[in-house]
Amino acid sequence: MIFLGYDPGGIGNNGVALVDFGQSPPTAQTSTCDCVDEALAWFQGNTNTTPTAIGIDTFMSWATGPSGWRPMDMHLVQTYPVVHNSVFSSNSARGAMAVQGMALAMRIRQVWPDIQINETHPKVLYYALAGQQYAFGQPMVAWLLNQFVPPINIGIANDHEWDALISAWATWMGTTGQWNVDLMHGVPNLLLPAGAATYFWP
């Protein structure tokens, strides 16, 4: 029951997380890397078994309509208007989210072909669950660590590691059926460059 999380970014800003939900409490670790290759090496170096799934803060599917807007992105904009500025069309997202996240997904499937891939959106997810806007600090860290059952106690150095950890946790919540909404399910005409993916939501 190894779950991974990844938050794409620039040099020193690629957040990675690994959680073993087979332990009680779950054991977790996070770090930051410089690039996709380093993130993949970190995942491989910290587990000797095939992970169940990975949550990635990226567009795991692409749409080919105006501005690349996907129905699930429009749903988040309409459902959470307070944080609508955190939701982008694929045409307006920065390269790390639009390219590096997908690149990691494609690379990790080369290593572990059967790994489940789940899209995440940490900023909107935090607002949806906590009712607070995203502002990294100790209150956000404490909130996230308390979502684990039983709670875990690890250091989280920055927002990139936080995003990676919540991505792993959200993927576990969906994979184990505790969340039963998949925003990707049934959406027509999506392109899936890295193969099948989910988008679990509470």
C-alpha cells in the first residue's frame, strides 16, 4: 500500500512524497528535487516494491476545445468561486504543471506500467475540505497530518512537499473508496497521453 505524490516545479521545487498506508500509523516522507529525473530516482530509491498509485498535481488529460478548458476545470471554477483563480485552462498554465507533471507520469509508467495515476489539485482541494484559502504554514501542515488515521508526525519543509503529500493522501482516499467521485469519469473527447487516469474528489 505504497502511495506516491508529486508536485511539479522548477529547480529545487519538485515536491515528492511517499506514504506507506500498510503501517499504523502510516509512515511518510517528503522531499524536494530539481527535476523529473531526480523525482523519479527518489521514488525508486525509497521503495523496493511497486507502488499502488501516484497523485500528481498536473493535467493528466488534455481537451482540444477553446483554450484547452476541460469540463472538470470548469466544474471547480463554478463550485468554488472563491478560489477560481487557482484553476487554469491548459493553455494558460505554466510549463511545470502543463509539461513536467505529464512527463513524470509518462516516465513513472515506464518504470511501473501498472501504477495507477490520479490527478490532484491541492489548492482547491484544501479549500474544499478545510474551508480556508491556501496559505502555507504550520496550521496547514497540522491540518494535513491530522487527516491521516491515525495522525502522522513528520516535517514538511515547504509548500511543494505539502502539495505532494496531500496528493498521495487524496489518491489513497479515492483508491480505497472513501471518496467516490472521479471528475475524469465519463468526460468525452479527452486525450490521455500517459494512459488511463483518475481525478478523485471528495
